[in-house]
Amino acid sequence: MAGLTGALSTFAADASVLARRVPPGTIRRTLRNATPHARSLLLFLTPVVLDAIIGIANPLIYREIVNPSILCGAALRC
């Protein structure tokens, strides 16, 4: 994993990579190649998206529990 992280960081450091334009038709070609794998992609992306939603929801729930106790005191006299 460390090797992959290092390789990806070199792309961000190279200004010529950031200035390069994506050739026309790349998105269309990518979608055409991904179409046969749509079901597998959906089966993969569904739990990933659900995990992201749960990851976002947890701090929001904790905020609703903790903030009133901090703002109003432990006795919740508000």
C-alpha cells in the first residue's frame, strides 16, 4: 500500500499531468466498456455508498447527543 501511495503522490507533484487534457470520447468509451459489468459495479457500489452514509451519520448523531449536554449542562435544564 505504501508503494501505491508514493506512486499516486508523484502524479500530483508533476505539473504536466495536471495540465494535460482528457481526450474527447474518453468518458463515452469508459462507459461503453463498463456497461457489461454494470451489475457487478452496482453490487460493489451499493455497500460502499451505504458505508459512506453511515460514516457521515454517526458524527451527526453524536453531535445531537453531545451538544445539548455541553450547552445546557449535564442536568439538561434548558
